[in-house]
Amino acid sequence: MNPFFTSGLAVDLVLALMAGEALVLLAVHRYAGRGPAPSDWLANLASGFCLVLGIRAVVAGLSWPWLALALSGSLAAHLVDLKLRWR
């Protein structure tokens, strides 16, 4: 396999892009008053971020509690997102 993927750099890039997306969305909403409110997307993004952190833990060869922690964080953020969206 390509070392870019096996070393975890691809996952790191995805995490950096997700963090950048959050910062841009926050800045646009705060300073321009445009775009969705953070309460509309932050929990969803956090859930995905935790899933990608879980992938990173596996690629890095970390022990299973790190994966369990990442998956638990994803579940918690997903449940918050569902609660916010439930009508």
C-alpha cells in the first residue's frame, strides 16, 4: 500500500480539513452573519471527527481502548445531534 495511507497521513489530512471546515463555518457565521448556526452542524461534525479519530487510532496501532473512546465520543455527539434535530 501507499505509505501516505499506511502511515496515517491521509487520516491526518482529513482531520485537518474537518477542523478547517469548522473554523471557516464558525468565522463566516460570526463575522458575516451568514451560513448555518453552529448548533445546526457542530454535533454532526464532531461525530464524524470522532469516527475519523477512531480510524487514526487503528492505523497508528493503538490499543483498543483508544478506538472505544473515539467510538463512544462519536455516539455521544450523534445522540446530541439527534436530540437537536428531533421535532
